[in-house]
Amino acid sequence: MPIAFGVGLFVGVIRLSMECISALKGEMADPSFMGLPTSAFGVLLVAAIPFFGFLIFVLFYLGIEVTRAILSVPGKLDKLGK
């Protein structure tokens, strides 16, 4: 994830700089780069990678904790029975 974040931002900023330079020259820039509508949108998508990675981590961790809680119930019931 850090590699995708770094490389994506580097490529996006380079492409955005190229679009700014071509706009200053008065040339028409190609609006599509790697299937994204604009380079600014691409930079925003790449910048969201850490947030989505954290969200996925929290959801998986929640699933693990719920499973651990469910699996610990029979042991606790056995202790209560004794």
C-alpha cells in the first residue's frame, strides 16, 4: 500500500504539472490518463488509498474480535456450570 501511494502520487503530480505547463502554453491537454477523467481526480483517488486500507483493516479486525467473542462463550458457560 505505501508503494502504490507513493508511486501514484508521484505520477499524478508529474502529470498534473505537465497539464499545467501545457495550459500555460495554450495547448489542449489530453484529459484522459490511465482511464481517469483528470489528473487531479487521479491524485485524489491515490491519496485515499491509506484511508481505505485503514478501513479494511478495521473491518477485518472487527470480524476477528467478534469471532473470538463467540468462540469464548462455551468456555465461560462451562465455568458458570461448575
